[in-house]
Amino acid sequence: MKYLTFNILIFVSSLAMAQSIKTDFKVLSVDDLKPVADAKLCFTDTVIADTTCYYSNEEGMLSAELQKGIYNVSIAASKFEYYEDKIMIDGSQKTFYLWEDKIFNLDEAVVTARRKNLSRSFGVTTLTVNNNSPIFQNTQFSDIIGIIPGVMVNGNKVSILGKTRILYLVNGRETSINVSQLQTNQIDKIEVMSNPSAKYQANYDAVINIIL
């Protein structure tokens, strides 16, 4: 019986090891796309609630042996805003973009909007519009899209991490309307995908989905 139990333990251990895969991660600054060194990345397995932390090197890179599955990831780095997301570990390289901590240069309303109305999950950044907040009153889509980290607005041109080939969706469907003129009080949420999945057209490298 002892030998049977021992063999079972070895089998279970081997199975767990077999499911672990090496995954490479990269951490970059949103502002200049330069690597972020000494960033602390913590991965929490959503099934067993086990947390493992790693640090990025001078090239903003790190490798981790993790089992396949869904993880909550948090990133802390000096001079950068705290980052949280939910990701799928499947062996493919993941890149994270951190927003420089420039709170002292931002309007208080913008700071409040970022902290209370932004969320990330599976690479999608969501801005939830709260019409009770001053920053969302008497504004249009083009006025608030820049609140989202990584989104830059220059006149009528919008870029996401430097990408300009953007697919605009309204309620998940392609639209021909001029979204920049949508009033904020018409909008419930804005979802931004800087690395959209294969289900979106290949000639776009970023997606903005406006939920009315």
C-alpha cells in the first residue's frame, strides 16, 4: 500500500510538472515603449489561489514556469502606475504596457476617473462612464477616450500604443458613424484592445468598442 501511495504521488507530481510551460513576458512603458526594469510581476492562479512573483531584467523581460490556465497578474514598478489584469497562460509571449505615474501633472478629475472608472481583464481596458463625474459632463467621445492609458488623441486622430489602424465598433458591431461626435451621456462603456484576437480583421491592429 505504501508503494502504491508513493507511486500515485509521483504520478500526480509528474502530471503537474508536465502541465507547466515556460512563458516569456515583456514589460514596456506606454510613453516611449522602452523596457521597464525591476518591475515586480505577481501571478495568482485563479483555481488554487497560489501566488508567484518575478522581476523583469534590464530588457524588461522575464521567463516563468507556470501551469496553463487563468491568472490574475499585478505589476508594481517604481515611477509607474500599479497594473492589474487577468490573463490566460498558454505558452505565448505576453507584453504588458505600464503608464508612467504622472498623477501630479494631471487634473484631479482625470485622476479620479482613472482610478475609479478603469478596469482591465484579458487584455481589454474598459472605461466605465459615470455621468455624475465632472469629467464626463458636457463632453464627447473624443474628449474622454484619452483617459484610457495608452490612448493618444491628436486632433481627430486617435492612436493606441502608437497604432493607428483602429477598428471602431458600436455594441460589438462595425459602424459607419462618426464616433468622435458621440455624446458622453450616450455612452455606457468604452473597451480598448491594443492586441485584438484573430477574430477581428487582420488589417486592423487595435480595436475600440463603444457600448451604448
